[in-house]
Amino acid sequence: MLFLTESEVRELLPLVTAIDLMEGAFHRLATGDALNQPRRRLILPTGSVLHYMAGADAAYFGAKIYATHPRHGAHFLFLLYAAADARPLAMFEANYLGQIRTGAASGYATRLLARPDAATVGVIGSGFQARTQVAAMRAVRPVRQVKVWSRSEEKRRAFAVECNAAAVETAEQAVRDCDIVITATNSKDPVLDAAWISPGTHINAMGSNQAQRRELPAELILRADLIAVDSLEQALMQSGDLLMALDPELWSAHNIIELKDAKSRPSTQEVTIFKSNGIAVEDVAAAAYIYEKALAEGRGEKMKIYS
């Protein structure tokens, strides 16, 4: 069994490769060759939370387990197993694994749903997830301008320097008239106004995965022509953006579908949304690639498993 560190994950998993891995995983979800189990949470009186989710993809299956505390941060691990015989294969430090697969999933959704000529990107949020989101947009579309806003002027200016973006003074300035909009925040309330979103815009909303939190207003959810989620089962538990806007019984009537079933953008003028919660099969696909690369290159620390 191998143990792979954050630095090894970064070195072995290029973002462009990860986008292709996400495309393959969602295709296998569509054919039934991949399986996903939604995230569950164990909430302690101390404020600590244990999050766990599992998935299977072709020759591999695994689980991501992470612990969070609002004042003390988060700690991520991923466990990879062989589907044929349940043999443990690898343990990963998984903070960056989650960051890159989340960006890559948005990259794949954008490849499908954004206009082919989409060239301007507006970002609300300047944390580590936002960085990979922007990199993924540049990998799949001819991006010529990125604008960013977040509550911290210092952080958005640092983000702008690092990501070759323009830091702006308001959320409206960041997203108005943009071809692609990204929300990557920890806000519990909407961070933009539906009126700021132009016809033909594609939106990647990935900051919230809790039922009582949302980044997008109900008006925008109701206005959108197509909304893709990574998992309907998980969205019914954790997509506050959708749950707080629309009764789940009406989701299908509003063209809310799984990303595995999305084919392409309906038309150049329609508004599309990818509501990302992050699912375990994405982690499995990414981890399997890293594991195979590590084996081929003799990377990773060998761990002995006692039975």
C-alpha cells in the first residue's frame, strides 16, 4: 500500500488531465460502470464534523474522509481500493486532490455548457478553490479576461496578481456581462443578483454544499434554462441553492439534470448553471490516475498493512 503526500498529488495530477478524467468518470456514471454514494456528516457538539463519501469507478473504489472545525480548519484523506478483490492500494493526503478534481469537474461542465467563444470570466471568491476554477476555465475556453471580487481587498488583490486577473470593487463589477461566472465562497446568502447575469452566461456555483446555504438567488435558479448537478441524490440533501429556491418535485420541470446526462448548451442565449457539490467518484477517478502514475514512477511511501 502506498502513502502519497500533497506534494506528490500536485506533481502527478495535471489539471488538464484531471478534466479529461472527470469527463470519463461522468460517462461511466451514465453507463452504470461507476457508482457514487453521497456525502454524509457526523456533527459533534464541539463543532467538529466528520464528512465521508464513497464511490467506485471501473477497477477502483474508495472513500474520502475529512474532518473540519470552523476555528481549526480541515484535514482530508482519501483511501483507494482494488474493485476486484477489495485490496487496499493507497492512502492520500487529499486537500489538493479535492481542489483539483473540483476545478476539473467545473472545467468539464464548462466544456459542455459554456458558449464555445466564451472569453470573459467573473469570479466571486478568492480562496484556493477559486484558483483552480480559473485555471480550468482557461484550459477549456479562450479566456482573455478574468475579473475577481471577494470581501477581502487584500486577498482579491493577491489573487489577481497570482492568477493574472483584475481585482474589482464590487461583486456586480466582477460578473456583469461575463460569459462565465464562478462563485467560490463560503457565504450562506446569495452573492450576486440575477439581473447581473446576461443571456448566454454559464455559471459554475461550487462554494456551498449544505442545505441551508446558497450562493445563487432563487430568481436566477428559476430563470436558468438548464441546471446540471453532479448528483441529484446528493443535491437533494445538500444543494441549498436549489432547495431554497424550488420544491424538489418541480426540479425536472425546470430542467435540473445530472451532469452525466447533459449533452451540450441548448442555445447561445440560454443561461446554464453547473451546481457542484463534489462527489466521491470524482475523487476515485483522480486518485486512480495518481496511483497508477506513482507505481510507474516508483513514487509514494510504502506502507505495510497488517491483517
